[in-house]
Amino acid sequence: MALKKARRTSPNAELSITSMMDMMTIILVFLLKNFSANDVSVAPSDMLQLPSSTTSKAPELAVNLVIAKNQVVVDGVAVLDLTQVPDEDNPGQSMIVVPEDEKRGQVITKLYDRLLEKAEAAKTLAEQSGSEDHAFKGRILIQCDKELPFGVLREVMYTAGQAQFGEFKFVVYKVE
Amino acid sequence: MAVKRKGIEGAEELNLVPIMNLVTILIPFLLMAAEFVTLAVIDSTLPAIGPPPPVEEQPDKPPLNLSLAITNKGVTVLGADAVLHPEGAAPVVEGEERPPTVPCKSGGYCMSLDDYNWEELTRTLALIKDEYPDDENVILVPDSRVKYEIIVKSMDASREDKSNRGPDGVARTLFPFVVIAGGAIN
């Protein structure tokens, strides 16, 4: 048979990996081009989809506040769950809100406590280092889901403002 | 020559296996560190708490407090009536709200992000920038039901005018400093 014949003619056939090397080299160059060591990382999911923007400012390291559709997360630790309530003005539709019992006036108590801790820690660190570069400036990175109503964002921003974070940096996907 | 003949006849294949090993290890590592979407940030501050800074005397022009009120009916430009309505604002019919400066494309209520007329908003703001070239601040006053992506888009629309590029290809800067106001808390 043909197969038997072929095997007989070249008993030690080696795999030619040259073409595979070509491919690998191209992939390597492509990946090297995309390489980035970014300070800020996003874990996109159904609950957190960032909006796109034409801004060109690069993100920098700060306290990371994530407002997903179902919860609020500060530096990787979940702080608060958001709930859905029926929308009174649009019957049949629901609306994401901060639960009433988590709030004291406009301030979200759990979030306020957590952010205040972060602010105090950052201030202690700034005092110990003593350099201007590490001074506490109240910067906070906000990753917010694009579908969330402004009402939730406003309460979170107000709470952050009360906890001495006044410089907001909204994280977005960059589009050209 | 003898050497040359040997070079051709006895040509051995380069042993690529060690390089393959290296590349196979590098590729997963680089794949993990690869970034397929670029992140960026938009700066914003809280409205200043405390007494306002002393206003410099500008007898010619009253200060521009440019604000954008964003609702589900469109975007209303506030604080620039001198530019938009030089002959005085159109009279508002009793019992009716004043229509937004930049209404939705479909009229009535804006259903989606693209329903807002962002090009028209940028054009309007460019007109205001012509009158107030030194002003760089804009205050956003969104309704509490407005989605976050619409707020981000309105920041984009007020930051620069992409249709008006200078000779070096840089878009004209309009009002890059955004302050988000709490809006009417109801």
C-alpha cells in the first residue's frame, strides 16, 4: 500500500518545524507589541462594562472603586450590594438603587467607613514617606458600569467626597 | 573546492527545538500581559467646597458659568444665553417647560446613546467657545435617571471639536475641565 511504501523509503522522517517557527515568530512580535505593564486592571463581566471615550489621559495608581450592576467594590473587597426596585415612573421596568437602609441621608455608611479607612491609611503612608510625591491628594479611580443611572453614581461620589476623596478619575475604554 | 562541496552536500538542518521551547514559554507569558483594550481616565472634581476664589475684575464680560443639564429629552445648555439667544430667549408658553437646546434626534425622548445629538451639542459649544476663548470649565447637571455612558459621552462632546482640526491635526479644545454637579436632589 502507499502508506507502507512511503514509510519504507524514509524510515526516520523528522518533523519539519521551520514553518511552525515562522508562525511563532510572527505571534511573538505581535504579542510584544501589545505588551503593557499597566497599573490599573479591569475585570470586565456582565456586571461591569465600562463606557468608551475619546480621552487620552493614562490611568495612574489610586484607590480603586468599582461600581458594578450588583455591588460596590473598593480595592478588590466587596463593600455593598445594590438592589433593583421597580421604577415608579416607567411601569414594568426596574431600576438599580442603593438600598435605603444602607444610607444615612445621602451618605452610604459602609462605603464611607471603608473609604475613610483608605484615606487614613494613605495619609499615614504619606507622613511616613515624607516626600511630596506620595502626598495624599484624594485621588480615586472610579470604574462604573455604563448602564448604571446617575443617581447611584451621585450617591457614591458624594460619599467619596465626604471621605476626603475629591479628585475623581473615571476609567473608560479608549477609542480613537 | 572541497570545503564548499562539503557545505552543500552535508548541510545539516539547524536544530530549532531549543528556540521552539523558548518561544512556547514566551507566548503564554506575553498573552497574559497583552492588552487588547486600552484604558484611559477622565478627570473630574467635586464642586469646590468652601468660599469661591476671588473673581478677577472683568468689566466687559460677565463670567460664563457654562452648565449642561442632561435629561432624557436632550441636553440643555445653561449660562450662555448671551451667545445662543442674543435677542433674548424665546418666550416660554405658560405651563410648558422650555425645550432643550439640543433635543433628541428622534424628537421627544432619547431612547439610546446615539439618539442624543452629540454633533449638534459640540457645534453649539464651539460657538460659545468663540465668545469665551479663555473659559475651560463646564458643569454637568445630569438627571438621576441618565445612564453613566451618556454622561461620559457628553464629556467627550464638550472636551474637543473633532470636526475642527488645526493644521497639525489636533482637534480644537473646547471645555476640557468637567465638574459633575449633584443636580437637583429630589
